[in-house]
Amino acid sequence: MESRRARPTLRVVQDDLLAGWESPHAQPQAGVGGRDPLSPLSELPHPIIRKALESFGDDPECDNYVGRIKSSTRLVLFEIKSGQWRGGVWIDPETGVFWLIAAGLAKGGHKDHDDFYERVKRADQSGEIDRWLPTDDDRRQLKRETAARMLTDWELNLQRVVLEALRTVAEGGTTAFALPHPADPAKRFGECTLTVAQVHEPDFEYEETVVEIDLANEFCGSNLGWQATIRVLISISPPETSWDRFGDSYSTISELKSHFLRVDELQAITDRGQVAQSDPNDMAHYTHKNNLALSSVEGLGVRSMCGIYFVPYQDHESRPKCPVCEERYLKLPT
């Protein structure tokens, strides 16, 4: 049960854990700035956060905490320890989520003003401890992280399906498979047909790969539909710029036997629980405006002035200009 994996509140991360981070840049700033807002706070590199995560697992019989913090009478806090660090974990009675709501160092034989237990005692007596409870921001952060995790799990599932399909046709052939639904396995999301053909010409041998995707009506033109399409394509051949689009059909060419190598790569990536990364074209290229208009409508690859082919569906304004393209463009007669 995921909710038993204790997670820190934003207040703990920003106020209590001012030291002990594994790198000087590990602690997020206010509002979790400076890091991916969808990455779990429970995975931040701090010993007491890691201890909180490890102390409560799927089986309550295996929980590994010290006991209740006696100085906390207003809230039931379970004590965890990691070296000199101490933490207090509170369980939300409504949701069952485990929260690390207090953390600090044990100091001066528990008589130092900044000692963790002394801080808890003062907060309990003054009522301040109630303000340590998770806020609406904490709950929103948890919802975002949960949604991101579900999306990643779905993409991993898609990747596994593509991996098995690619393994089947690595030497050539056609296979069809269902694309898993992101929320309900019993519902239809779409189907994919993957074809790999080896082409032998007098001066050139290559593999042609064709992907045909048929999405359920409710996902046609949706962000999820496009995300599934991209996941399928980059699982097979990461460079986005290598794919031509004709309606719901995508094609690319590659060297012979390249899919055997890709199967091994994709297997290793999947075994690590990671999704394959895209390999987009990071530069903005120059091409003829007539080619650009046609490609934007039909999703076809176009040839740039530097010689590469790319599918221009990305925002070129935010990308650096290709120096070769720009040099050749500036040499054109005006």
C-alpha cells in the first residue's frame, strides 16, 4: 500500500532539514523550487527522509520505528532515528497516509534548546505542533506525485508491450498488439501494428519500420493519445526526427540488424524501471517555407540546409539556431 511509505511535509523539507543533505544543492527551496515538482519528496537525498521511507512498508509487521514520542501528547508521533537525526511520523486517520511532520538533531543530552525532543515538547505545550500537520499544499503535492507515478507506470507498461513486439519482428515481419489503457485494463485504448522489412538494393541495405496506430475515438487527438504514440516510436527508434508521418502511420529506416541492438538496450532500460528517453533534434534548422508548410500538415520529414532530415512539429523559437544552416542561409543572395 503506497500510502504507508512515509513522506515529508514541505515544512519539514524547508524548515527542519537545514543540514545533512547529501549534496549542497539537494535541498529544494520554497515551493519545491529548483527540482521537478512531480518527483516524490520521499526520494529526496536526506538520511531521515530515507529512514522514514524505509521504516513503514507494505506489511505492518515489518515496520521499523523506535516507538511513540512521549513528549507529543496532542498528536501520536512515531519516532524514527538515523544517526543523530530524529523524526516524527504522523498517520492521517482519514487517508492513512504516513507523514514525516517533524525532524531534527538530538543535541546536548536532550537538554539543548534546539534538541529535537525539546522542540517537540515546546510545540506540544504551545499548540504549535498542530501547525506541523500537512497543509493543502502538501496534499496537492501528493496528488501531483501520485498522478505522475501512475503516468510513468503506464508508460513503462507501454514500453514493455512494445519491447515484446519488437523482439518478435526484429528479423522482419508484422505483429499487432493492444495499447494498454492508462486507468482501466478492461477498456480499449488502441491498437498498434508494427512491421519491419529488410530492404536489399544494389548499393544500399536497410530496414524499413512502419508503425500504424489506431486509437479509440476518445483518445484521438488527445494528449494521452499523442503521449502513447511518442512512447511507442521512441521505444522502437529514439530519434524523433527519423520518423515520417502519414496520417496514423509512421515510418523510419535504419541499418540492418539495428532492432536486435535496440531490443537489448530497451530490455536493460526497462529492467531498471526507466522509460526510454527521446532523442529530439535540439536545434532549429532552416528549410524552404513550402516544404515546412507541407510537412507541418502531413507530418513528413524535410531536408534542412545543413543536410539533416527532421519533422518540424517542435517549437523552433525556444531552440538555438543550427550554425551550419545559419551560415548557409546568410550566404544566400538577397
